[in-house]
Amino acid sequence: MEHINEILSLEHTMTEREISKKLGISPSVVHYWLSKRKPTKKTGRKRKTLTETDENIYITSFENPFFTASEIKHKLKVDCSTETIRNRLKEIGLKSRIPASKPSLTAIHRRKRLEFAQHYIHWSPKDWSKVIFSDEKIFSSASHGPPRVWRPDGHRFDEKYIAPSNMSGRFTIAIWVCIGYINAIHLILRPTQNSEYYISNILKIFIGEIEDKSKFYFMHDRSPIHTSHLTNNWLVNNGIQVLWDWPPKGPDMNPVENVFAEMERKLANRAPRNREELWDLVRDTFQELMDENQDYLKKLILSMPKRLQLVIEKEGGWTKY
């Protein structure tokens, strides 16, 4: 009810779009609550739900957009079908969709993300072209179906519509990928998780191919393997410039995550029978993606200034990336 009162209080001083932006809600929701106060000509057959019931449906979904139509019906104990509830939600611009999946952010996560974005916002695309980005990913042979969320257009990455991420499957493989603006592309199978393996079988491989280490920065996340004394000492002793202040929970700032998302899209309907087949599919999909568009990685890396600007605008919250 809080948003309803706020909408009505702003009716005479702001446009519907301005109210929508200020309150962070869908323009169609704003339009509904403002227009419902105006008399309308009644035509057609009798509506199956009362105005009060409609309002309770809207409020319940707004308070928890992950409620299904069946759950809303059960909670409100209304005498109508679940299809009617879906129709009421659609009337105000809500659609049942697969939610964005992001890890939860604490106040500390938000602060560190914001501090990083503010510190590097002055970096130019040329500066970011000197960074080699890396990340790890677990690919699974199968997973459970995703949840659904009732969400208006244009609000996919609003915090209230994001589902906490999780992973499940029959068998998995872990991979490590690095990408750079110029010829720094690697995909490596990572069968174990410790600093010794990371140094010997990953860092030494791709860093050994770089002629002038002083001309690039290396980015990896804050996992314990990456921040261990062993790994840090090796990087320092080998003259590697590292973005040491990369924040925890910063996947949307890392272009490698976009590569992973595209790989998952391409692998969605594949059904490997074992880990070996899964690795073959992942490797071939990665290579196919690299071969399809030579400018793909460059565009991702050059989007860094925009990514940081969005983090600042979101005050450290998740962005659309």
C-alpha cells in the first residue's frame, strides 16, 4: 500500500514516467493506480473479481513477485481461477518470466563495488584494453528448471526480481577462461582447486606467452585460491600487474561472464553423456564463439566504462550485465 499512496501523492506534480522512475516501479503499474480513480464506461460481461480482490492480488504480487498465481490464490483464499489471477497481473503490465540470477549483496559488497567503480571510472577504453580478464565456471550436464517471477518490462535486474543463484546437475566440469583485447584467449580445464595447481597449470601457461608483462594488467576475482599468499607472491615475483582491488561479488563487471552466458545459451539443448563429452562441447562452443565474431571480445572489454557507470548509478547494486 505504501507505493500506492506515494503514486497518488505525486499525481499532480510529476508525469507517470517520472513517478515510475522515482519509485522504481513499472510505468504500467503507475498508470493503473492513477487511471483506476477515473470513472470508466462499463461494457461487456461482468468482471469475475471485485476491485478489492484485484488490489489484493496486485499488492501480494508486488510484495513477493516470486509468488505463482496458485500461491497468490491460496494466500488470499479468493474464489477465482489461477488463470484469472494471471490475467489481473498481466493487466498491469506484469509478465511471468525467468528471473535474472545473481548472488546476494551485503552492504559491504555494495560499498566495495561502488568504491571500485568510482576509482576506475576515469579509465578510458584504451586503459581497459590493457587488462586481461579471467574467471572460472562450472558447467553442468543438467539442471532443474528455473523459477519464474512476475516482472514488468525493463526491470529484469531490479533487486526484488533477482533470484539467488544456485547450481545443480548430474556431473560437472570446472573451466578457467581469460580474455584480452589483443590475442590473450585461453580456455583451460581446471580439475582441482588449490593455489599450486592454479599457478603451475594456469598462470604459467598464459603468462609465459606474453612478451612484455609491463604492458598489461591481470584481473582475477577474490576467491581464496587467487588471494592466497602463495599466489600473490608468485604474481609479485613475476612482475605481474594485478587489479588487486577488484571487489568481491563483481561478476557483472567482468566481461568473461558474458562469454559464459553466451556459451550456456548455445549449450542449452545439448545432452552430453559423460564428463568427456561435456568438456568437448564446452571447448568446441568456446572456440566457435571466438571464431564467429572477431570483434566480440573487443566490444565486451570496451564496455567497461559503461559497466562502472551503471554500478555507480545503482549505488553498488547489480547492473544489467
